[in-house]
Amino acid sequence: MELLLSNLAHGFGVALTLNNVLFALLGALIGTAIGVLPGIGPVATISLLLPITFGQPATTAIIMLAGIYYGAQYGGSTTSILLNLPGEVSSVVTTLEGYKMARNGRAGAALTIAAVGSFIAGSFSTLLVAASGPALTQVALSFGPADYFSLMLLGLVISAVLAQGSVLKSIAMVVLGVTLGLVGTDVQTGQQRFTFGVPELSDGLGFVSIAMGIFGIGEIILNLERPEARSVLSGKVGSLMLTRAEAKRCVAPVIRGTLLGSVLGILPGGGASLAAFGSYMLESKVSSHRHEFGTGAIEGVAGPESANNAAAQTSFIPLLTLGIPANAVMALMVGALIIQGIQPGPRMVEAQPDLFWGLICSMWVGNLMLLVINLPLIGMWVKLLQVPYKYLYPAILVFCAIGVYSLNNSVFDVYQTLFFGILGYIFSKLKMEAAPLLIGFVLGPMMEEHLRRAMLLSRGDITVFVERPISATLLGIAFIALAAMLLPGLRSGKDKALAE
Amino acid sequence: MKVSQKDLWAGGLLMFLAFIGLWINGGMLGLGLEQHTLGSARRMGPGYMPMLVLWLQMALGAIIFVAALRNGPDDLESWKKLDFVTLAVGVAVALLIWRVMEATGYNTNYIQVGLACLVGLLLLAISPAWRPLGMVLGSFAIFGLLLEPAGLMISIVALCVISSVADREHTPLGVAGMSLFLCVLCWFVFIYELDIRVPVWPGSF
């Protein structure tokens, strides 16, 4: 406990330096903005801003990128409540009760509980990350190569199982991601693989190009293909204050949402949207006001909004302790760390205490800032929505193009992004989920390394993966998860939970 | 039979990519473009992991393909005749430009790739159904082509003009204003604040 406190004190020392506070604020503001705007999500934005962070120290860069991620969870709720337009997937459920509340004249109350619930959830899960991080790290340090391989396999399986749509296709996308990760120089022999003699490919396909092409540009094309009419805000926000009765009704949903979100956030492939859906389903079953669901029940805002923010924070746990990304945003964080020369993994807590504790504390600082800036600035965010998409998408394209070019000062990266834009377009037309691909791409090279090392140590004996207890357990869980999802009953339940 | 066209194509795409990969990797009949050493399970060579992963991908693609036969119906959007024609012409012309420029030596700085993409995508965009795809990606290609010879400002304007064709609501005045605004904004953010190394005006590289 004492150690935790002194670590947190150290973290706040880092997080509260002027530069880091400014970048946390900047990240939170950008995050809120993109959360408000439909059609551009945190994955695209973070990949867009990656090059900009290169000039900053690693800690500052990660603090800002993290701010974008949880800021987006906040921003997404605003438009869900006011306009019935979810800015992010994770805020889709908020439209169900939040917009109804707005039509009942309680928009202000819905916005307040969304912000307050998120803040409470964020504070709790920040503490959870701080407390569990070092402990998990200790466990992770006893892992051998075989255990690591199995752990990554488990991560990939779960991320595919929990992705939207067909499990089989998601697994195939993970494998395709691993395939794409093979391109480049083989680490152990130095041989060029799948590079076609192109020198730019010897470092592998560009991570930013893939993320930006598929999630940024592919998304723009799809948005332009089906233009949706955006309703202009009507009605007033109303009083931001909660009535005493409303506040009382929110206590239990916030607590339940926080706990559920914290757990679901840790799971690979889980993350914010799953947590929000889970919490909504939970509340609609256990709440004492469940008969009001569908007509603007405040529990249906308080629970999911707490859950998605809690999950956004705890999804940092596998990244910070094991070096394994739980979702596409965390995969980008791995990319950002590697570009900064830091190998994410269990040694990070000791080797980079500033980064580890600074990031954790900055999450709390960022959440506080969001609470303070968000409610007074609601009017400004709504104005932002009135910028027509026709002016927005060329701006996004310009930023993408400059960002990609400045990675290596190479036009090759621009064309590479273009290529993945085409691929992303094809994927979405064929209903192939792209998020598992990104996770596979990041984990693939690490898996290969651990596989080769494990096989070398075991002298080519493949049973090493089931003989080591840790590895065997992880593989067992992966197998059960896979088998369970192939059962029709569970699958339809998942589809219902994830249906937009 | 209720065929899911989407899954059918998805499975086919996965198998096709796996096939290409395996061919390059040299796992089949010893024929291969790059011929990676396979090694043994104990000492895996550079070709071992690709072989495992690509065969897995091939198998998954095959399962998706077969399952698609009774998974549907889930049809792709129907294509008009014009869509087929522009796609075929666009791809053919792009490949031609790429091969010819490669053969004649106009291939410094991937100009052949950029030009082939640009022309192919613009041809594709003749069909209204392909227009968002063609113009958005085409604007990206022209940005890549112009950036180093003509500088950032001209590239931004070109990108704005080309990409604005993708949305029919744009007016010439709106595009001009937007281009100007983005030029100023990008100059401030990327040149003044971040000082990235990129030519701003023609001839400054």
C-alpha cells in the first residue's frame, strides 16, 4: 500500500508537469471533438496524430494519445444524447435512453450523469490499473517463450471471438493480419521476406499506413457513399443539475457499470463498446426501474457511460503489464511505443517508471479535466457538429497525407496507405472485420519470435506448449472460448449484444 | 441454395492471397519467387512461420468459401455495366502505365506507382458508383505525385480539388475557401509549429 502511494506520488509528479498537463488536455480535447463527430473514430485519429508525437518524449506522447482515447468516450455520449447520433460505437447504447431523456426535456441531466459517471468509473479503474499493474507484471516476468506464445494466441482468439460478425471470418482476419506482419526482414537470419526488392518494405509494412488506410480513408469513402442527413439540434439542453431522486437512482448503476466495464476492458478484444452493451443489458434486467427502459430511464445512461469509460482505462492493463494490446487502439499504442524505442512488456514498469506511473496518473488528471471542460463547453461541441461533412473529409485527407509522408519522408508510404485504403474498402464490402487484422499484425512478429525461441529451447518438441502449466492453462482457455463461440446459442447472444 | 456472395468472395480473397504468399515463400514443389529456407521445427528458418500461417489462412478461406454456399443470402450490391467497364479499363490502364514506365526507366521515387494509381482511379471514377472511391484515393495519389516536385501548398490544393468531386454538394467557391483555409492551417501546424521536413513551395527541395 505504501509502495503504491509512493508510486502514485511519483506518477503525479510526472503527470502534473506543465508540458504533460498541456498534452493531456490537448489529447482530451481532440478526443472529445472526434468523439462528437461521427465518421472519424479514435483509431483513425490516433494513427493520424502518431507522427506529430514523434518530437515529444515517449511519456508525453502516450499521455496525449491516451487522452484522445478516453476523451472520445466522453465526446461520443454528447451527440448520442442530444442528436440520437452516436459519435462512437461505444455510445450507441447511450442513444437508447439518453435521447429519450433529451426529448423529455432532461438532456442536461443525461449529460451530467454521463460525465459524472464516467469520471467516477475513470477514477476507480485508474486505481485498479495502478494496483494490479505491478502485481501482474511480477507474474508476467516468470513467463517463458512458450507461455508468451500461448498468451498471444489466447489474445488473438479472444479478440476474434468478441469481434462483431462471423467468428470464422474474424479469425481469418487475425491470420491475415499475422501474414501481413511477416513482410520485412527476418529478425533471426536477416533475410528479406515478401519485400519484392523494395527497400522501403525491409522494415515491414507501415503500421500507420495500414491503420490510416483501413480505418481512416476506407471510412471516408464509405461515408461518402451513403450520405446521411444530419438533424440540426432542436430543443434546449435544460438544467444540468440532477434532481435528488435521479441522483439516487444512479448510484447503483454507476457502481455496477464501473465494475463490469473494468472486467470487460481487460479482456482482449473487449473494450469500451462491449462494456457499454453489457452494462445496458445488465441494467435492463436488474434495475428496479426496468419498466421505464425505453422511455428515458436514467439508469440506461449512467450504467453504460460508466462502463465504457472504465473499460477504456482498464484496457491499458494488458498493454502495460504484458505488452499485449487488447484492442485496435491499444495496438496503435504498441506501435507508438515501438517507434519511440520502447518495447512494451513486463519490464516497462521498472525500466520506464515515468511512463508507467505518469500515464496512470495522467488518466485521472485527464478525466478530471474532461469533467470540468466538457459540461461548460457543450454548446461549442454542438456547434462543431454543424460543420458539414463535405468540408470535414478533405481536411482529414490532407492531415492523413501529410502525416503518412512525414513518418519516413517518403512518398512510398503515401501510396502504401492508398493501397490499404482500397483493401479496407473491399473488407468492409465483404463484411470482414478489420480490427482483428490490426491486432494480428501487431502480435504476429512477436508470436513468431516466441514460437521460434520456444521450439529451439524444447529441441523441436511441440509438447512444450501443453507441458508448461501456464501455457497449457492459457491454451485451454483459448480452446474453450473458441468452442463456446461455435455453439449456436451463445453466438446469437453475442450478436444481439453487439448489434448496432 | 442460399449463397452468401460476400462470404464467397471473402473466402476466395483469403485463399488467393494465401496462394500468392505460398508461391513466393517457395513452399510448393520447390518453386518460388523468394525461396525462403524452411528449416526444421527445432531451428525454424525464415520460411517456416509463413508456411504455417499461410496454410492456416488457406484452410480458413476454404472453410469460409464452402460455408458461404448455404450461409446466405447476403448479396453484394448489384453492379451496372458501366461499373464493370470502368473497373476493367482502370485496372488495365494502370497496369499498362506502371509496366511501361518501369520498362522505360521513369521509376524514380515511385512516380510510376503514383501515376498508374492516379490515372486508374480517375478512370474508375467515371462511373458514379465508384466516384467516392476513385476520387478520394485519386486525391491521395496526386498528393503523393506533387508533394516533392511542387511542394506542400500546391499538393493540398490539388488534393482538395480532386477529392471534392466525390461529394456533389461542393461548390467552386466552397472548395477554394476550404483549400485556402487548409493551406494556412497546415502551414501553421506542420511547418511553423512542428517544423516537419517537407518542401513547401516548388523547387524548395
